[in-house]
Amino acid sequence: MKKRISLGFISFVIFTSLSVKVIPTESPKSDYHLDLPLGLDEFAVKIPKGNPLTKEKIALGRELYFDPRLSADETVSCASCHNPQLAFTDGQKASVGIRGQIGIRSAPTIINRVFSKVQFWDGRASSLEEQAKGPMINPIEMGNKNYDDVVKRLRNIKGYREGFKGAFGTEDFTIEQVAEAIASFERTVVSGNSPFDKFESGGDEKAISESAKRGLDIFRDKGRCSECHAGFNFTDEKFHNTGAGMDKPNPDLGRYEITKKEEDKGAFKTPTLREIARTGPYMHDGSLKTLEEVVEFYDKGGIKNPNLDKEMKPLNLTEEEKKDLVEFLKTLNGEGWQKITAPKTFPQ
């Protein structure tokens, strides 16, 4: 006992004799632990050190995500193209922005974006924060002339000034903090605990059908799907030319527009296959309506073009194998995101 008292006293003396500046940290009640469903890898999450998750930021980000006042004419929100009722997509071949303008690409789901750094089909955003900012000044999407207009509009709303005060400690918030809040919310949109996860990770042999089990074998072997749709999130996070859209007169060149590398022409980011049965239409241009069409596309080896990915070869699947593969893909519908709904009211 005497030894313990002595050590404690010495530690106290040393600590109090030093000139120490205590740096304030987030209140413990603000800490947020991201609970991941079965099948997801907690060590693979991508959360920037400069933007840790807190309850306040997530709550604020949810309001901003659903609020159409982020757009120039106050009609389009993030949820317009990434609707939780449609597994955070819009179900459209190409997304619609302000004044009914139609874009050139299908809206990918934001589900499980917490596991990814590079965003958008062409990878032009290096983080989820950058992705959150992009649509705001896109003339077709939210149509703001600049970020200052967005910040000014939000600062004129008392409820948002209070919200940013609680989340960031200031009412003089910046567009970066707007993006950080939205990105924080988006990182909570996850999917796991699917029938596949219960079978693969949970050991439940009855979680998926015999057809789906055969489809899983095809996915990993004859179909070579796992070459690109790899890992627990079913994506290698890389860019590939499958030939989709390359038979058009003026095809979308995808990643090439960012890197200007010849080998990137027609290459697009590999999407996650989680919730794939709920997030059609498929491909960057929404050209394939059903999973059956997707399987047929890959079975034929895609569409030939000079930059076709080396993995794109005819698969020669039988009709039964195609059906089994589709059945497997359906087992990737999970849970974790369905609880997210739009706020009943917005800050005033």
C-alpha cells in the first residue's frame, strides 16, 4: 500500500510541476461507434483522422443530406439521386438534377462507402468529403455557381448555425465542414448480415439455397467475377473497361477524363455488389436493366474495344449456371441501412 501511495504522489508532483497545455477534445457523449453488421471488416473502414465520427456531425449531416436547400433552386437534395427507399440510388438510367436536367451516368449507391476513399464512377473525388461537395456546383445536379452561395444560404438559417455550433464549435462554418458533416452521415450507411454473410461467416448452411451455393462457386471459379468484385465488399476499388457504352458514337471515356492515360479510356470504378438486386439499372450508363442482362453481358465477354480489360472474356456459362449466378447475387441483399429515413422537419 505504501508503495502505491508513493508512486501516485510522485506522479502527481511530476505532472503538476510541468507546464502542460491541455487540448480540449470532443465530449465523451459525442463519440460515435460505427456498428457493422456481420460480414463487414471493421479494420477496413476509411475515416479521416481530421473528421472523426461524432453523433452531432452525423445528425447534422443527415439533415444536410436530405435538405433540398443545398441546391440553387432548392429542389434537389443528395437524397434525390441517392434515395434510401431505393437502396440509396434513384432507379434511373441517368440521374435528374435541377430544372429536370438529365445527366450522363447512373447514380451509384452510397451504401458501404465507408470502405472506400476514391469516389464517383471515374474516381475524380479522392475522399467522401470531396464527393459530397461535387454535386453542389455541378450545373446539371445542384446548380450552384460556387460554394460560397451554398454556405451563405445555410448560414442564413438559424437552425443550421446552431447545428454547426454543436458539431464543429462555430457558426462561421465553411464548405469543408458542410462536406465533413455529410460524409460523416454517409459513412453510417452500411449493408451486411446478408444471407451470404450468414452462410459464409455465420456458418448457417441453410441461409442460402443450393442454387445460390452453385452460383457462389461459379462466381469464384468459372465466372471469374471475384477477379474484380473481390473481398468482403465485393469490389477491388479499381477501374476497368468492360466495354459498356463503348459501342456508342461518342462514348463516355470515364477514368481517362481524369488521368488522360490511354489505358484508362472507357474504364469505370468497380461497384460493390452488396444490395445489387436492389440497385438496378446497372453499369455506369444504366444500360442493363436486370441481373439477368448483366450476367448475359459478362457471359459474352462485354463489348470489344481497344482498351477492353484483359479479364473480359466469354464465359460460356450454361443457362442453369446463369440462373444460379443470379440466385447467388440476390443473397447479397443485407441490412443496416433500412433504418435511415429523412428528417420530418429541417432546421429553420
